Amino acid sequence: MGCANTKNNERGLLPYPIILAANKGEPEAMKVVVLHYGSYITSLSMRKLRDEYGNTFWGVDEDTRDRLRSKLMQSVLVFKIL
């Protein structure tokens, strides 16, 4: 079953010109790439955390999220485009 609105579908593919521009280091294109994968990066960054009272809760590990964003940007920049 397909989604009727694939243009704004988060699971859709990034347009090729955006990928090319991000690969060349254009900041706006890189921002689009990071936003596209933002929810996936956030879900990968979820961890059991503890508050100051020792209570356990699920939350986003900011360090992990920042590292994943950085790795994504590095990978886009070194990606070999044919």
C-alpha cells in the first residue's frame, strides 16, 4: 500500500540533486539530509536514563545523537558519486 503524498513522505528517497549538493558541501542541502534522517537518528539515540532521584526513564542520549549526525555528515561528504 503506497502513500499518496510521496513528496513529503519522510520514508521517501532524497532527491538526487540534494544528495549531489550535500556531497559538494552545500550547507542547505546538508541540512535537508540531516532533517530527512532526524527521526531515525533520534530513535537510534534512545536510552534508559536516570534522573537525580534514581528513577529510570527513556530519553534521547544527546551525545549519541550528535555523534550520529556527525557521522552522517562525514559519510555524505566522502560518498563517491558515479
